[in-house]
Amino acid sequence: MLCLFDLDGTLIDSEHGITACVKHALARLDVPAPAHEELRRWIGPPLRHSFAPLLDHDAERIEAAVAYYHERFDAHGWREHEIYPGIEALIGRLRRAGHRLAVVTSKPHRHAAPIVEHLPFGAAFERLYGPHPGSAHSEKAAMIAEALADFGADPADAVMIGDRHFDIEGAVANRVRGLGVLWGFGDRAELEQAGAHAIAVTPDELATLLEVSTPAA
């Protein structure tokens, strides 16, 4: 089976790095940052989409904000994350079971690549799909389609795993099973509304959904 994983909110908890970079960008533009709970909702959508309402949809200011965000992310933000408990073991089990793995993320490829490379299980992922830095869209559906073509995978033999509706909607658009996870930044209602095939509360539950047997203790 081809297992496509979202990055932020699925493999890693990147909340601190992302929100700190957003605050940095807004401070450079003298714009007050939203409350913490609002900032958490910035994890997943494209940056330009989230910056736009705060910057009066001014294209020039939006581009400046994205540049300031990248300024801090390149220096510090890419290191500011934690691997969710149970994820490393899950990835190992999937590999041993013969599944093929790839990352499909809304994070620009050049930002996601060093993160994935430095994960202790990063080598398990054969490919990484991320949008061009200049893109205003996350393009999850397009990236999933590209992955299916690259791997020569039938949609019936692939899954997209993620914590936000963007992941599930991209899966549905490609007739791929979308598996939602609840340890990230979305919630059950969001994932169900998007059309999730199933939802896992823990990595162990996800392993069960992927029909990976737990090794004997």
C-alpha cells in the first residue's frame, strides 16, 4: 500500500515554530498577532490565505509577510518541532510490513526537505511533495495525484493520512482513502465533514486502520 503522510500535525508537532514565525512576520509589519487559539488554525492552510484578512488582502503586504515568515523559518523555525509519541514506531512497522511511504505537505518543499531529512525515520519516505514557495495554494489534491502517478499506485491501494480537512479533501478528490488523525490541529467534526474514511485517536489506532499487526511484546 502507498501511505501518504501529511507533515505538520501528523508526523510532527510544529506549533511553536510556525506560530513564532507568524508572530515575527506580523511584528515586522506592525500588525498585532491574533490570539494563540486563532494562530493554531494557521497550521495547515497556505500562508497567503491566512495572512490576507489581517493585511486587508493587500498583495504587496502579503508577500512581505510571507518573506518575513521565511526569514525566521530558515534560521530557526524548521528546527522547532517535536515528533509525536508513537510515530517513529508506527513508521517502522509500516516499512517492515512492506508499505511504501511518502510525505505530502502544504509546507514549501524547500522548508519541508530539511525537516524530513533530519527525522530519525526520514529515510523511510521515498518521496516528498510540497508546493512551490510562490504558490498561493496548498494543492494537496494535485500533489496526491502526482504521488499516485510517480508510484504507479491504484487509488484503491493508497491512503492519505492527515489532521486537517485539506488532507481529506485531497484524498477524496483522488478517490483515495483519507484517514484523519486527532493528535494534530484539526478535530473530529472537521475531518468527518471533509469525508474521512476513518479517524484515529492514536498512532496505534492508525496502525490498526492500516492493518498492521502489533508485534508481540
